[in-house]
Amino acid sequence: MTLYLADKTEPLNCEGFSRFLLSVTPDESAKKVELRRLLAATTIVADYVISEYEKVENYFSAAQAWALLLFHLLRVCEPYTDTKDWTPAIELIIASIEKNVERLVGETLKSTNLMAGNIFVDEHVWPYRLSTLMGACSAQMVSGRLARKPLENEDEVYGWIGRFISEVKFWGEAAAPALFMASQCLCLRGAELAGISTAMRAVETITRENGEGAKVGLPDPYFDAEDVMKAELFGEEIYGEKVSFRRRSYSIRQFVELIARRNWPRILQKHWYQISAIDYAEFRPEFPSETYLWSCKQGSNNSRRWGRPQSWNSLVAEALSDPQDALLIDTRFVFLLPYLFLFMPHRFTPGRARLMDVALLLLLG
């Protein structure tokens, strides 16, 4: 009831919606003969909430809600190898995600004033809004390429990305997927220097903000734009008195490996002392299928650091290696990885970023 009565013009309460989905989705032990019916029933129940976001044209939150529903259902489908039992339900949800993202991107491309509203408020909100729009445009373009169905308006989407990429602020690691996928889009269209420069700008921000002398550092991906705005604009105690993000990052490895895969050693060499002072971190759920959930309480945080010096050949080899614990989204639904990263930025892991990027490189030949 709380979810249904929530203000649908506001961002989706992802944690609350995920709890709701867990309460209505079948568990992984559901019988095969009941699976299709259970998936359809769950979708109908969730649609009562999601359709309200669509009615008020809050396309980002609507797409995010559909995506969370999809990921929860993929978790249920993991044990079932016979895809005909569940593919129809999944494809309907994918179509709903794509429809809402298309509407959001179309609205963005047509807008003559992306800071519409109260100029005194939007002046401060603009960097966070822009990163969201950049993420949506980039995710749609990358997803289309991975699905081998390039966007009909890709030229227009690419033009928008190229126009605004220099204005995107890396306000926290929840914004990392937007910058990463924008870098990919630039590289896809032949503007590799611009793409590498965008990725390197992210690396430089991380090493500067999370370096040895940093007080707090860039918030990790578990803090969203609303959290960061409350801390930066209103001085609210969001992170806790003793929390520091110094000397570690959940996204630096993804950017470094993107650059390495495209064979730009000198740009990394120039900054290697600062890069190798940062631990690259990753959370690994105890049960791989819990990657699909918004919150996962069981797992381990793993961190490592690159060498000084670092072998270029070993760095490239690692940047091209296969990820572990492959799920359906990594094998059958690779084109959905951009939406996993956009809507659940704390699931933007090195292995899945690598898988998505290598798939794009293979498509380019």
C-alpha cells in the first residue's frame, strides 16, 4: 500500500520495491509446470504500481521498476534450462523497459531546456539529472548494439552524448556506469580519443578524490544521487561520522580495463603512480543469483591493488579474461547488462563490465 500511495513523480523507492517483489515472486524452487503462471501473476501485481509511474510520465522510475521486476524474475528462472517455460513473460517485461527508456530518451533529445523548472533549485540538481540522462541515452545505444538492433536514431543519440559528455560531473560512483557507457558510445562511433579521454577523466577524478589526502572521497555506488545531494547541498549526515571512501574504488578497475582493452598504455602510464595507490574493490554475493537483488546481505568485499611496476601484457590479459559465475544475463541476455548497470549501479562489477565491453569489441570485428 505504501508503494501504491507514494508520489509517482518522485524517484522510485528501489529498496522498498525490491522487498515488495520478493514478497510476491515465486522462489527458486517453484515447480516447472507452475512457472509461467507464477511469472505472469507476479507481473500483473507489479504492474499496478508501475503503471502509476507511466501515467505521470516518470519514465526513468517506470523503466527502473520494470527492470527490477525483470531481474527478480530472472533470478527465479536461473535453474530452468528450458527457456520456453519462461521466455514469453520475460520478453514482455523487456519490451516495457525498452518502451520507457525510449520515451525518456526521446523526451531528452527533443528538450530545448533540460533545466526546466525552478532555476534556483535546478542549477544545483542539474549535474545529477544530467548523469541520469547520459546514462539512459548511453545504455539504450549500447543495448541496441549488443542486441544487434542499432537504434534508428543512433546518430541523434550519439550527437547528444557528444554534446553533453564534457558537462557530466562524476559526483559519486553510482554515476560510474553512465560515464563508462558514454565512453563506449564514443568509441563505437569512431571517436576513440574522446571515449578514452572520458574514461581517463573518471580515473583522474577517482585518484584525486579518493587519494591519500582525501577526507571523505567519492561516495561508493551504494549512495545514490539523492543521498549525495543531501550531503553536499544540505550538509546532512548521510555517510556517518567515521565513514571514508579513501584509497579504494568500486569502479576504477572498469575504467582502467576499458582503456587497456583499446591499447592506450601511455595514458595509463602517465598516471600509474596515482592509480596503483587505489584499491579496486568488488562485492561478491555468496550466492551468485543474488546479484539480481537490490540488497544482498551475504557476500564478501574483495579488494586488490595493481603492482608498481605493472606488466602491460598481464593487465591486458586480465582485461580480456572471462568473468566467473556467469548468470542468464551474462549469456542469454547480454544486451540487458547496460540496464542492470544503469538501474542498479552497485552491480556494475569489473567482470560484467568486461563481458559487455568485450562483446561490443567483437561486434566491431
